[in-house]
Amino acid sequence: MTTPICNKYSDTLQAQLAEELAAIDEQQEGQLTNVTASLYKVEQERAVERLICMLEHQNNRTKAGAILELGLLGDYYIGWEAIRPAVKPLIVLLNDGNDEVREHATWLLRCLRDERAFEPLLALAQDSNEEVRAEAITGIAWISKTGAWEYLVVALNDQSMLVRFSAVHALTYWGDERSLDALAIVEQDDIDRQVRDAAAEAITAIRKRGLAPQV
């Protein structure tokens, strides 16, 4: 269902924005689309509103592009707090049928570190797509330091190297000494050298830190 605020934006500019979002190249880091840049110069709030409306678009590339554009605004231009109104529609997109949309939504929710996203991201730790699972594992680590640890340890056994690697880095970020035994097993037994090396670095970093977080 279209949100009421989106009804006032059914115009030519919105159609042009949808077209530009669908054509976004992820390698163009830090570059807003022409339409978003123009909107931003005039009124920051309007740019965010229009992009949030684009999260409801039928075209998957347009939705994915809108998520990336919101991330650019938050990271490079107006700060993450100004993007927070996007949290609820982003959580809805975690159930989208398109892998790219789910992955991008997971990434942006991770950046926003909003506690409302913890449980939905936790569910995505079992997603069929490895990139979505990896983003979800990182996301729950960034959002909560009281409820994520056991799930990160479980993810060390994921069939995907990418997910295991993300779990090791998430545990490094936590710095919790309870992780040392599990990381030692990964360092010794994981089939991927990159994961084993990351585990070794994590063990060193956690031991140097020497303090477990309050839980």
C-alpha cells in the first residue's frame, strides 16, 4: 500500500528519479543521481521523502537504487539520523523476493544501527542468499552487543565462506573473550585460508584488548 506522503509525488520528477535509480552503477561511490542532487540542493527533507517513496516502486532495480542513494545521503551529505524515517519501509523490504533488494536493505539497516531492525535481521541470518546472510550477521553485531553473540558463533559454521568470514569480523568487533575458543577451532579447522587467517587475527586482537564487553 502506498504511504500517504507518496501520493503527492506522482509527477514527472518522480518518474525521472525512478529511471535514474534503476540505472545506478554501484561503483559510482559518493555520486548522487542528478535528480537527487538537485533535490538535495533545494530541500534535503524532500530528497529523503522521495527516495523513501521509491522503496515502494515495482521495479527491483529502482528499489535497490533508492536504498543505495539513501545510503549516500546519510554517509556523505546529511548524516544517518536524517535517513532514520526509512527504517520501517526498509524492514518491510527484508521480506522482498529480490536478493539484491534484501541485501541492500540489510546493509542500510546495519548502517543505521536501529534496534527495531535486530529481530528482522536475525531472521535473515537464515536467508537462502549468502550475501544477505553475511550482511545480516554484520548487522546484528553492529546493532546489539547484548543479544547477538551466540548467533555470531553459530554463523562460524555456515556453509558459506563469506558468512563465516563476516562472523569472524563481527566477533572481532565485539571483542568478547568468550569467542576465543570458537575462533581457535576456526583458525585450525576452517577449509578456507582467508577465514583461518581472519580468525587468527581476531584472536590476537581480542587478547590484546583484554576486556570483555558488559553483557
